[in-house]
Amino acid sequence: MFYGILRAFSLFAFFLVLGGCSDDPGTVTPMTDESTPQLCADGVDNDSDGLIDCNDLGCEPLSVCASRSTGTVDIAGCSANTFRANTQVPQTDVIWAIDSSRSMSEELSEIETKFNQLATDLIQAQIDVRWTVITAAGTLQPPTVFAANPDAFQVLGRAVGPEQALQVLLSAYGEYSPRLRPGAALHFVAVSNNDSSLAASAFESQMQALSNRVFRAHAIASPPGSMYCPFGNCENGQFDGCSGPFGNAVRNGNEYWALAASTGGEQLSICLDDWTSLFSRLSAAVANQPATSCDFRVPAVGETFNAQKTNFIIRTADGNTQTVPFVDNATACTAAGWYFSTDETTTSSVITTCPATCDLIRSNPNAQIDVAIGCDRVLQ
């Protein structure tokens, strides 16, 4: 995104200033943080990062820069003022399928204990996370960190058999798909001490057909090739599955691990002694956003804001300007488009782009995203 390029340039310029030479090697030019209303309107590059006043990232959130126009655009013969669209925090949707068979009781208890820390880590990483957990009703309690935002956590109470985690993710898609956000990174987590009766390749192709999007799948299961000796005695042979603090796995999770490898997800052993490290790896993988956010906040333009006279503009690096048509809601996203995903009557409204528009934004990371105010909406 455009802000990412600005941020990278700012950091580069900052270190260039620190490492550069001056005529007097014994003096150092003092650096002033450009982040106050006075410094953001004085026409001076106070922090020597190459960006002056409202072009500086430290100034953008201030009211003195909130209504700064980025120019004008012609929309069907009407001239509209354009304002920089503010990218929402990165979004991540995580769908869990947790084996609820009796042999998983201790693992389920450990998962519930670690859930809250995982959610806290993601929120502290400024990730807008939304979870759906599929497992037997009454098995898990929502993480307390979601108490202030109950919509961020959903439990679909249905039994998940010892070999059924992948099948359940497919069969329950219609129940959790309305919660999936177009611009969010999508992750699946399968947890089982058994293997999947559905092949990894079959799940991947079927889920791609259902969701029409890229996703990553993570496995918490027994590593392929693991063996254990019953009661610690190998005289009677070894059995398929790892052995850990919660007992022996029923079988190795070959298909779960294959799916994780194919989609770039984490392969995590269900037999680890320390589940803190397991969830730390999972947190890092989920927080590593592969997707640019496709949600934008309407800039603070005060009384000039009129939802009916608002348009969404993409200016690509090659100079092309595209006015994206408005659609009523997510179900109307049959092609390129955008809609208000929150109340459109306020200047805190959130614009969400349709998948086709989101793909265009992601394929043009240097594009400038603007909101144009003053001309009738361009409709699909």
C-alpha cells in the first residue's frame, strides 16, 4: 500500500540522516519529532525524514491534516475533491476445527488455557482478529480478551469426530462464511490426535472452490513418522503416533501436516511438552499478514461528507485513475465494487472493497487510494 512505501521511505531517510556526513563532524543536527499541530503546519521538515508537515506519517492523524485534499478528479464531468483513504488495521479470520473425541479431553483443556494468550498476542500486534471455533458444544469458553468485543469470537457447537476436522470445515462453511471479511487474511487450524480421512489435496481444492480465495492451514497433530512404545515398553513393538504429556496420539496426522505444507502453514506437534511455544509459533504465523487490508476509513472531512456523493478512487503508479463503482453490500459484489460496511451516515464510516477490487489493490502495492467527495456515486 501507499502508506507502506511512505513508511519505508521515512525510515530510510531517517537512517540516512543519522549515518550521513556534515561539514562539521563534531556537530549533530537535533531531531524533532514532527507530530504536533504547530510542527505539522510550519512548512519545515522538523525530523529530517524528507516529509514535510501533513506528508509526514506523524502528522497524518492530527486534525490539522485530517481534511487535507490530495487533489481533484473528474467523475462524469463533475469535479470532486479527493482525500487520502486511511487503511484499517490488518484483519485476520481464523477458523478452528478441534477434534472433540474423548481421547482429546486433556488437549482441549490445554487449548482453552492458551486461547486467551494467543488472542491477546494478536490484538497487541494490532491485528483485527475474528475467530470461529468448531467443536462440541460446551467444550470451550471464549477467551476473556474478547469480552469487550463478543462478535470477534464464535463457537459452532458440533461434534468433530477423530478423523473429521477437514470434513467439518467444509460442511460448516455456509455457517461461518458470512463472518469472513473480503480483505482479511484467512487461516484454518485443525487440531487432532488422529489423521484425517479426507486427503489434504481434496480439502484444498474443495475449500478453494468454496471460498475463492487464498488461505493458510495450520496443523496441530502427530508428526508423520512418529512412533511410541506402549507403557514405555518396546518389547511388544512400536505403534504409529507420537507420545506426549497428554498420552499417545491415535495416529500420525499425515494429511494435516501435508495440508499445512501445501498452504504454507505451521506444522505443530500435538505431543509437545510446552504448548506455550506451540501457540507462540502459531501466533507469529497468523500475525504475519500476507494480505493488504482492503478496508478503509472515510477521512475526516467534516460537514463536506455526503455518503451519496462519495466515490472510491484508485490511482495506480502508471498514472491510471479508476473510479470503482458502489454496490449495496457484500452479496452484490459480482465484480469490482465497494460498499459501506458500517453506518454510512458518519465520517467514521468504513469502506470495504469487493474481492475483485481488493485483488486490484493488492496487485498494485504502490497505488494511491483516495475517497472523492462532491459527485454522485458511480454505480455498478
